[in-house]
Amino acid sequence: MPDSVALALRPDDLLGLAQGHTLGPCLGWADGPELRQATDLGPGQDEEADWMAVLFASLDGLIRHGLRLVVTAAVDAEPVPSSDSGQVTVERLSWSDLVAVYADDPAQLEALSGLAPELAGLDFDQAWLRPGLTDFLAQADLLWYDPSEVSRGLVVVVGPDGVRTLA
């Protein structure tokens, strides 16, 4: 059975998926024993664990791309052996695998503009311990989009180049 995996993408990667291209291998986060241990989540907290996977992927996006553009997908994934935060490898990601798309609210442009450069080049654990990050993640909502909204030009991305609509 496929796992629900959250992955940070670049805007061009998401648009490529919408045009029929595939990606892989990709790193993402999945609800599993490692993620639950890292976040102190128990057996009855499935929704919270799924959301933590999205937040972890959003931090990965800030580190690697300077923006939070996250997709959730139903795919087969293998745990990354050295990861203690639930990181997984997805060998192949296609458009039909996508379940949801998340991106920052444009109102968060100023906060993201200050935070993204501080995180660039850090590894995940270093970034997670950064002062103010957990406050940002708790307050900075991610907007939810249906994947079909990508091809209709309705997804807005907030990143190093400002606010833009994917199209």
C-alpha cells in the first residue's frame, strides 16, 4: 500500500509534473516510527503526524529552494537509513500520485524574506533548531490547493522572487 508522503518541490518541478513529466528519486517525509519519535506523537495522532510531515517538507523547501511549496502524494517510499526524522526516498513521482499542494499565504512574504536566507545551506537538524523557526511554523499558515488548481493557474507561490502565480 502506498504511503502518504510530503515533498518539497520547486515551482518548475510542480509545473513539469502537471505537464506529464516525472521526478525521482526525491526526498520527502512520511508518518512513520522515526517521525513520531522525533515529534513525540503517539498512536492516536495520525492527523498530527501527517501535518508534521508537511511541516518538515516545508522546512526542507525553505532550506533548499527558499520557499515552501509542498505536495502530498500517495507513493511507495523507503526510509532514509540515516534519518531520525521520518525522511524517505520516493523513486518516482508523477502527477497522478499527487493528493494536495501547499504553499505560503502571500501575506507571509516579509517573514519568509527574512527567514529563508538564514536557513540556506543548513542541514535539516540545524535549521530545525534555529531560533524563531517553530514560532514561524506555528503562525505561518500554508494554503491548501487541489492539484487541479495548478494547471488552472490558481496556485500562488511566495519565494525569493516575491509572489507569483504558477502557470
